[in-house]
Amino acid sequence: MGFMPYGYYVFVAPALLLALLATVLTKITFSRYSRVGSRSDMTGAEAAMALLRSRGVHDVSIEATRGFLSDHYDPRSKTLRLSPGVYDSPSLSAIGVACHEAGHALQHAAGYGPLALRSALVPAAQIGNHAAYLLLAVGMGMNALALVKLGAILFSAAVAFSVVTLPVEWNASSRAKRMMVSAGIVSPDEAAMAGRVLNAAFLTYVAGAVTALLQLLYFLSRAGLLGRRDD
């Protein structure tokens, strides 16, 4: 990203600030409720398993993984991977995050359309993201608008992925908030506290989508496809 002109950083500054604030808020909220234990005393892994079983899903495995909030669901192997602070912790933060990831497994089991679309976009988004920056760097450096245009087109795949991610993440959190109570994992008041962690985490996805959209708008502007090109 160091090849970008000064105007780029001015253009995307609001989104970058939002991303920073969302990240800080997520860490603060997670830390706050990681000190609040659930009355059920279930760990994150136990809560996720209980949620899945309550909905009749028995073919998803749960594993511990490394990293802070590196929790994710892998639909290819039907594996739910939880970070150390979530897997074996009985805190409301851990339960909230674990049940959110279980929500993705439930989406997969139900054939939730946006999740399937996001999974299908992964290869294009990965290729487009890496190739786009190379093309944009060369295009802007050589003042070659054709390369800038191609880079902007490829980058649109990454933008599409970020946008599609929003309903996927919101739906997973919505399922978790509702079902962790109906499954007897937490009480309604505990679910409200765990839900604050999920709300803060969702802001990071919003910030990512806004950042990607602003980046695309800037690239399109530089390519002369949106308004007048500003050198």
C-alpha cells in the first residue's frame, strides 16, 4: 500500500478510522465480558456443541486453534475452530463468539444462500485482491490507465466478498443470540451481554466493507471511470 499517493489516504481516511475504532471497541468489549462467567459454567467449546446439538447438527467437529479471536468455521471440513480465549473459557465473551461460529455451521447445514455465495467468491476475491494491487501499483507508477482499470475491475471481487460478508455475519450473530437462550446455554440477561461482543465484532466487518468500497471508488476515479481523474 506504500505506492499509493497522498490523495488515496485522504479519501479512505474515514473508513480507516472506523476500522480502528471498531477493532478497539471489539477488544475492549471482549475483554470486559471475558471477566464475566456464565451461570451454566459452559466453556465456549461446550456451548457451541450444545447449540449445534439443539438444532440437530451432529456432523461438525470443534477444535482449538491459535491466535487472538481467530475463531472461524470451515465449511469444507465442517470444522469449527476456536481460539484459546474462547475454546476453554466459560466467560460470556467466549460463549458469544463460540455460538456465533456455531451459527455459521447452522447456516451451512440449512443451505443459507449468502454463505454459499461468500464461499464461492473466496477464490476470486483472493486472486483479485493480490493481483489488483500489483496492477494498480504498476499502472499508477507508469500512468497506464488500462492497467489501473484492470486492477479496479479485479479489486471489485474483493469488494463483493466484503459486502456479501455483512448479511452472513449478521445472520450468524442473530442465530446465536436467539438460540443460545432457547438451548439453555445462557439466560436472557446473559445473552444480552454476550450479544454486545458480537455487535462490536460486526462493526469490524462493516468497517472492512466501507474501506473496500471507498478503495474501489478511488481506483475507479483514478482510472477515469468515475468523475474526472485527479493526478
